[in-house]
Amino acid sequence: REDIERYKARIKTLLKEKNACLVAHYYTDPLIQELAEETGGCVADSLEMARFGSERPETTLVVAGVRFMGETAKILSPEKRILMPTLEATCSLDIGCPIDDFSAFCDAHPDYEVVVYANTSAAVKARADWVVTSSIALQVVEHLADEGKKIIWAPDKHLGAYVQKQTGIDMLMWDGACIVHEEFKAKGIQDLKRVYPDAAVLVHPESPDSVVEIADAVGSTSQLIKAARDLPNRELIVATDRGIFYKMQQAAPDKMFIEAPTGGSGATCRSCAHCPWMAMNGLDNIVQALEEGRDEVFVDEALRVRARKPLQRMLDFSA
Ligand code: 13P
Ligand code: SF4
């Protein structure tokens, strides 16, 4: 705990010295989320992280999350220095959607509107007409379908299937998945429901359809935090990264949160959903990023200009 306090004090000093602001995702270590709050930064979902970063007066943003979040910040705020605790923190959705293959897929369907999830590289965003996050995917797809557009959806097939089912709109889909949410199993959650029969089940839509089907609330991280507060149930089974419990406990301090099991079922299941890339963010590498200017995000300018368009569309649409 002494080390932690030392790191926190050092980061607070460095943030002031470097005119920097800390922006953290809900899946990062609670210590980072706490520090972002204490220093006037923000803890948010991917949509709000993008908006918040671009509206800040500071000249440097430290983005604690995964690489696409740092790239998004740079695309929207090219004049700012964007630092990350580590540039190694990627995402299985980003890895599973390489630009050359994706571009060829889009070229093969020229009459389709291309909608990509924010969890993608700057190059994939630059190839898209729209970027969406899970908070706004349903509304954007409905809007495009109202305009009579045919839609390519990439890269998350589970989120895509959820959007398709909710809206009744058919989309041409890329075959990608989140390695964290894909591990949730309906059987394990149903077994847990026998132990906690009054519990509500909260599910992020990057989870498989069988898990989404048994949910009482489905939504982005910020939507799930609201559901945790608003649902009448005292017990909540949560199928998303466990970093979210920090904010859920703040939002509903008198409720009990139970991690949805990943893998097997019943007594043999594991219950420790945590993104390995989000876990790479720590107080120690935030200090290094600020002290050494290490792990700065750069995006090629021509690519940035193209990637900005679909991102800005999303921000304007959701304003
Ligand atoms: P949201 O915070 O937009 O729900 O996204 C979750 C996610 O996968 C971040 O990695
Ligand atoms: Fe990517 Fe899944 Fe990790 Fe989010 S939780 S960053 S979608 S691998």
C-alpha cells in the first residue's frame, strides 16, 4: 500500500507538471480508475473516453485502456500528445481484422455502407463510413437501414448478431470476437442462478447469443453500470470484465455483485473475466509514460484525416 501511495502521489505531480489528464476505461485496474477520478480526469466507456479526451484543455492525454482508445484520441486530437501506459495493449477484435483482408472484403461489396466497431485499427476506421461503439450501435444501424443502406458490419460477430436480432436488419458480417466475452457460458450462468435465484443477469453484447438470451439487461459498460443502479434486484450476476465492479459498487453500494463464470459450469467454472490487455495498464507504467514520454501514440496524418470522418460522424450522431 505504501508503494501504491507513492506511485499515486508521483502521478498526481507529473500530471500537473506535464499539463496532462488521465482518461481510463472501466476495465482498467480500480487504482487507475480511482486516480483518474481524484485528478479530474475521467473513467468512461469507449464512446465517452473519445468525447472527453477531445474536449479537454490539457495538452497531453494519458489513455489507460487499449491501443485503439489511444489511437482514437490521437485521431480526434492531433494537436495533443497522447501517451499510453503501454502500446502493447491491443484487443482480439483489432488483431482479428487486418486492414488488407478487410479492405478486400469491402471492395468485394462496393454498394454496402461500412460500419466498424471502435475496437479496430486507425487503418480499418479509415476504410469505414461509420465507427460505432456498443452504446450507439443499435441506433446507427437503425438509422442506416431507414435510409435504405445495405450494411457491412465488422469485426465483432457477437455484437453484430445482437444488433441484427434487435433491429431485424440483415448485415454482412466479419468473423471476429472478443476473447474475454466469448468465454461466458449460458450453462455456467444458469447454474449460478440456482444459487442466487433472485439475481438479475447483466451482459455485455460482445458475449455469445446464448448468454445474451438469458440476460435481464444487455448493454455497453456505461449502460450496464446504469442497469446495476436501476434494476430492483439486490444481487447481480455480471458478464463482462471484472474491472467494471469498481464503478458498479459506487453506483449501487448496497447491492451484491457476482462475477459470471467463464469456461465450464457449476463448481468447476472459473470466474475471473479480465482482459489480458487491459491488465497491462498499471500505476508503474503510467509513471514511466509521463516521466519518459514513452509509448506515445502516432497516427499517419493522411490516415488520420480519413479515420476522423467516420469517428466524427459517430460523435455528431450521439451528441
Ligand atoms: P464499451 O466500454 O464501449 O462498452 O466497450 C467495451 C470494450 O470492449 C472495451 O474494450
Ligand atoms: Fe478487446 Fe475484449 Fe479486451 Fe475489450 S475486453 S479490449 S473487446 S479483448
